[in-house]
Amino acid sequence: MKSKRVAVAMSGGVDSSVAAAILQKRGYEVIGLSAKFWGRDNLCCSEPDLRDARQVAQQLDIEHHTISLEKIFKKKVVDYFVSEYLKGRTPNPCVVCNRFIKFGALLEIADEFKAGFLATGHYAIVEKSEKSKTMVLKRAREKNKDQSYFLARITQNSLQRALFPLGNYGKGAIRELARNYNLPVHEKKESQEVCFIPDGDVASFINTQAGNGCTAKGHIIDQAGQILGSHPGIYRFTIGQRKGLGIATGKPIYVTGIEADSRTVVVGEGKHLFKTSFRAKDLLWINRKAVKKSLRCKVKIRYKHHPQWATVNFEENNRIKVTFDQAQRAITPGQLAVFYDEDRVMGSAWIDYVME
């Protein structure tokens, strides 16, 4: 199915609204799809956001539908989020949402509306490789707005039908386009927090969701194994955290490790956060066929991390070992490692555990 009919995931924000307008100007038949993901007060697609999306659709004179994806969002994103924190890992819900919700469940709904494509307001570029005839995911032109990291788990089949019309624009240009199109959201602020935790209190959210599953206490120890204090649960910590440790040492200390089995939080000085290598699991290539014993590429270990040169060694069962040329700060289990060849996203894997 390759029609000029495109479904745009409209959150009620500036980016997705301008994405719809751009595609309409390019001659696509645009329909807007706004999804209810989680409760009433979430930061993405809340009731006010849905009203904004409907208003933008009316302004553009396009068809608009609101759909409920709350059950699958709870199963695929919220439950995963809570489970990872309870394991002492730091999850990335946006990556999972893009894979299973936007370019999973929402793409299936686009089929019901006979849409050949699904577009979002992400800052990234997707184009067809003339050599391989597959779709290539690339970083956005404005690198400080690039969101290809969050899209690195999308499958080739989904990328075949993905459109990212903002990839060649900067944020300032998008604001200007919103004003030129007379969109009512042109000055709307961006949401920066986890969309289903509006107050940003992750610990309270996990307490509510997990109940008795997150009451296990444990020790906080230093690099030598000396007990410095106790904590109410490992889900309250992430690698690199400095605030909220509940202990005083007279100098800045950070979370440097979380040992889930013993419910132990390890702390140390800033220098102890720097590590060179890690192992990762669930390797997924976007359009790479041949797998060698090793690969030289740039690797990004979180969204705001600048990709750094590393050697990737392939192991069994879709597992890899990544060794950076230079030690990196706060490599965190649960986060996604994304591999780049210049601006092209090659693939990704979930960081499993960190070595020296």
C-alpha cells in the first residue's frame, strides 16, 4: 500500500502540527491521528493537547481522529518502565514507544484509514538507499535537535512507511512556519519530562504502580565496599545521580553502580563514573546484512551524548561488546546504544552491564 494518503501522529504540539502542514503543502492527503496514551494529566496528548490537535486539524481543514491506545501503552511502555527501574536499570520509554506504539499500534490504525504512510514530528531523516533499495535512517540537519536516537529501534518494514518532514529544518524555522501557517500552537512550549509522569516524580509513580513490589531496602556502599548508609529501594537511583543520596561525605559523590541482586547502590567520586566498555543485548540492525567479527563506528549511549568512536565486537545470541577509544561518563544499563556511520544510523542494542 503506497498511496499519497498519510496519517500524521498529532500530539497537539508545534512539531507534529507543522509536520501535518508541510505534508499538506507537498500534496499529500493528510489525516490527523491523536492517541490517548495514559490517564488525563499526562504531558503528551492530555485533554488540552487533544483540543489543540483538533483545532490545528480544523485550521488545516484535514480529517482528524482521536483513538485510545491506553491498554497497549500500559503493557508495552509503562510496565516496561516500572520493571526496568525495579531491576536497577534506567529505561528509555520514548525508544520503546516509538517502536511499539507509534510505529506499531498507530501504524496499524493508519492501515484502517487507508494511509500508505505514517508521519511524526521527529527531527530525523529517512530516505531510500539507491544501492541497497532499503530505507536509511539519518540524523537531522540540525544536530542539537536530532532525534534519530529515539527512532533507532524502528524496523525496516516500518521505516518503509515512515515520513519525518522536519528532518531538514531547525527548531527556529519550524516556529516560523507555524506562524506563517497561522497555527494556534506556534508559541506552545515543548514538554521535556516523561509524558506519563507529569510531576516528574518517578519514585512515587513506581510506588503507585508496583505497590509492595518496590519496598526492598538495601545498603549504599563506597568503592571499597564500606557501608555508608541505607536506601528504601534501588528504583530511586540511576548512574551518575548526585542528589537525593541521603548521605554526607564532605565531597561530591555520585551513583556509580547498582547491584540489583543484593539491592546495593555503589557510590564514588566523579572519576569513578568514567568507563571504557560495556556489553549490550538485543542487537538490531536497520539495514545492515553482513555481520563481521568487529566493527569500527561511532556510538551514542544516551540522547544527549555526542557519538564517540568505539570498536564493536560481535558475540553470540545478538550480544555485543563495545569498547570506546576514550572512557565515557555514566554508561548506564537499560539505556540504548546506537551505532552511527557518519549521519546514518546503523543499528542499536540495549546496554546490559558495564565493565571497566
